[in-house]
Amino acid sequence: MDHSEVSDLSRSEFERTCVFLNTASLGRPPQRSWDALQTELWRWKEGMGNPIDYDTYIARSRELYASLVNVSAHDVAVGSQVSAFAGVIAAGLPSGSEVIVARGDFTSIIFPFLAQESRGVRVREVPLEGIAAAVDGRTTLVAVSAVQSADGRIAPLDDLERACDQYGAKVLLDTTQAVGWLPIDASRWAFTVGGGYKWLMGPRGTAFMTIREHDAADLLPHAAGWYAGERPWDAIYGLPLRLATTARRFDVSPAWFSWVGQAPSLELLTEIGPAMLHKYSVHLANLFRTEVGFAPGESAIVSVIPTGDINLALDESRLVAATRAGRLRLSFHICNTMQDAADAATALRGLIAPEPD
């Protein structure tokens, strides 16, 4: 698939009612996901909904997500929130562990570890660019977002992997702002967690965790419920404990309708493939950067400093973006076209500060 084919898919799946550059906050659903969800909501309204039917969407989502991040579906757990998965990992740390986090990272990947302070778990905050160099013999775990939510900076993943291998530390990688545009090989990391409602274009209420089999051995499924059972519909009453032997034992009871919308979006992403998702999204971001006088970058997220009446410009141009950490954050994805990048540049030219040298 090439850029023109992705553009054609974009036009067929997304209606252009605005210049939408806010996927990093809340991804737009493709038409196929919207249609599937409306059909299932109608079935619910008419009394024809069947909870067992939703397992098909969940299983399909698990398989598709696994293919996007290069792991087996057996290594993928599903739930509803990143912080809940991070909390399971935090609770499994030995007392006295040291956790390194990136300064200013999203708190869902930080708070679960700070909450373990009473057990002697220490959290050390360092600049993102120096996170690999900060790893040493004291480090038990590094918890970091692959892509920073505030400004789109990409973590030094290769350096981090080498440093953690050298000292025997594990990594929890938050892929919420990455998978869907940045190729991620989850098999490289002990744990990854990611929400589905941004770059995966699902409804809020879907999340994924990957766990390497040998890293899961000592991790307790603290949130285990019926859906973590080996056969969930045979695990809804009574003793004994009968959890799945795969990463499914970390599953959290699913928000059913969210998965109805998630599966078709993942199908679209896998049709395009990680490599082209990356090329296309970064290409659009760089078209915008070039038009406003910035050097090309490596991220699908562009963070700029507003200098003029930015809100008026956004309203007049029907440009949807987000303000994070005092800056305007623009995110480019498959719901966008080259025209969106050009329109955004026209709307914001002269209203944003030059890029620092």
C-alpha cells in the first residue's frame, strides 16, 4: 500500500467535517467501526444483544493487536484502562525496588508506582533523553511512554533496551501514543500497555497489555475476575480458582460495546500495516512542519508555541487540536490528508513561535 492508497482509504472511511488533528486525545472512528457499533447498539435496544456474542469482537481485537505489535495473541491481555494494568505490574515489584520514569510523562504510567512508596518502592524521575543513561545496578524497572503525550517526543528505545539488558532491569513501555503510527515490537519489552481510544481509533474502554511469558511467571493477577478464567463462561461461579494459563489471566471484564467498535478499527490499521502507518502519519506531520518553516521531524505529533489569538484561528478554520503543557498539540493520522496539513499550516502561520535552533 502506498500514500495514495492510504489517502483513498481515508476519504472512504472518514467524513471531512473539520480539520481534525486531535487523534492524540481521542481518535476518530472509521466508518466501518461506527457502523458496527450502531448495529450492535440497535440490537441492544431491541433486546437482541447477547453477551456471549461480544467474545468474537474481543478475540478478534486481541489477535489483530498482537499482529500489530509482533507478539502472539497468547501474550496479550485486554482490559479498559492503562493505569489498571500498570497497577498490577507495580504491585508485583519486590519491596525496595527502584523505578525510573521520564520527567513529565503521563501520570497513568507514574502514579501506580508512586502509590507503592509504603513498601519502599522508590521512583526516580529523569529527563526523557537521559533515561537510558540513568539505568544502573539499582534499577528494577523503567516505566516510560514510547511517545510523550505532551509533545510527541520519542523515547530512545534502542539505547534503553541495551542499558536494561546490561543491568538486568525490566521495561514497562506505555504505547498509548505510539501503536497505530509508530512501529512497536512488543516482544522486546517485559511489559507494554496501551489504550485503544487514541491512535487505535476505538471507543474509550479498551486497553491492551503484552507480557513476555517468562516475565509473567511471578506476576499476580490482582484484578482477576471471571473473564480471566480459562473458559470465562464456565468460570462465573464458585471455587476453585481456574485462571487462564496465558496472558488472558490478566484480562479485566470487558466493556462490551467498546470492543464492537475496536475490532473494525484494528482491521483497518492492519490492512495498512505498521510501516505505512508510520510513513503516512509522519509524512503529513512533516508537510505541516515544512509549511510553517520548521525542520522535518520523526513524530506524528507536532507541538508548537502559540503567539497570537490561536483560539480564534482554530474556530475560524474549524481546526480541532489540543492544548497540552502550554503548547498547541497537533496529531496526524490516517483520518487526515495532505489537504489537512496544508489547511492547518495556513490557519496557524504567523500565530506560532519559530522552532528553536
